[in-house]
Amino acid sequence: MPSIGVEGLTFQPQREDLLAPETSGRLGGVQMGWPRWSLAMNLANLEFPVADEWIAFYRSRRGAMRMFLGYDLSRPFPAAHPKGFRNMLTVAGGPFMGAAGAWAQSVDAKGDAILTLEGLPSGLKLGRGDYIGFKWDSADADEGDADRRFLVAVTTGGQADAAGVISVVVEPSVHAVVPADAVAHLDNPMCLMKLMDDTKMPRIIISHAEAGGVISAVQVTLP
């Protein structure tokens, strides 16, 4: 997905929930399916060749036939580390490139998903709104393709301790399709997405493409 020419975006979980009224007067909720990330972006007035890049992207996706890697353009790295992890070292002394050494998830008594990452630099911070990505190879992929992705967002943050371990609360929880050997990473976390029907390209005039283009997409979760 191109990363330039966007003037505004919304990136939020899309939930399919039902209200469940009880005879006692309580109002419960029932989750229908897994929450999926939904992306909506408004394109600015685009000069060429930026407009060409978006048009080529739109055409190459063939509507909803092909997937792409989508993400929140406003948060490619944690807010506390907006320029990435240059010069940061793991507790083992090696350069930190964004990937955790290991990860595990548990669910507490309130139903919150607690995600623990290991092998991080001591003092690394994750706050509300930061993203954690997961990448792995599908059964048919070549080693290192990382053609499968999943994405969670931090709702309660934390700081890596002296051992390079951090635990944070995330939404949604990590789906069962994510294998235990998937790489958890903090650099450009993404998910697989497909374009929705309300995607449209801006009107082209001689010198540029007018504002008004909309990119609308939803997450696809695959094993």
C-alpha cells in the first residue's frame, strides 16, 4: 500500500456484536465473529506521479480479489520511539531491529488479553495506541516470505524491565491462527487487507488528481 498522499485516516477494529437483553434488566453483549481491522483513508490533491502510484495500486488489487498489507500510517513505530529503534540494544547486547525474542498471551479474570514480549531493550516503552504485529510463513510459502500477518493494539501500556520483558493489554486478542513461532514485532506492524466496494479513485484533471479519493479496506485473517 502506498504511504504518501493521504490527508486523513481511520483505523479501528470493526466489530460484529449483538445486544443481549436479560429478563433481570441487565444488557449483555454477544460477539459475532472476530473483530477485524477496518481502514478508511482520504486522498489529498495528488500530483503526478503520486496519483499514478495510487491508481496503479487500486487497479492491481482487482477489487477484493487480491490482498495487500494495510496499516495505520500515523503510527509505524511506538509513540515513545517515533523514529524507530536506531542505536537500541537488546539486553543480550545485540542491535534491536524491532522483533521480540519471544511472546506469550494470557487472559485475566476480566477477560483482557495480556501480551508478554521478551528479548527487548530495557526501558522500551509501549503505550496506548501502539501496535504489535505478528508475521509468519503460510504452509505454501517459501521460508522468510512472511506472507501471513496479524495485528493488535495496546490499550494498557508498560515499559520493558531490566530483563527486557514487557507485558501489555491488547485489543483484539491474538487469534488462534497465529502460530507460536510467529515473530512479534514493533516496526511497521501490518495486517492482510482487502479493498471494499466504497473505495474510489480521485477525479483526474490535466495537472493532478483532485482530492476526493477514498481507500476503504478490511482485514483478512488467514492461517
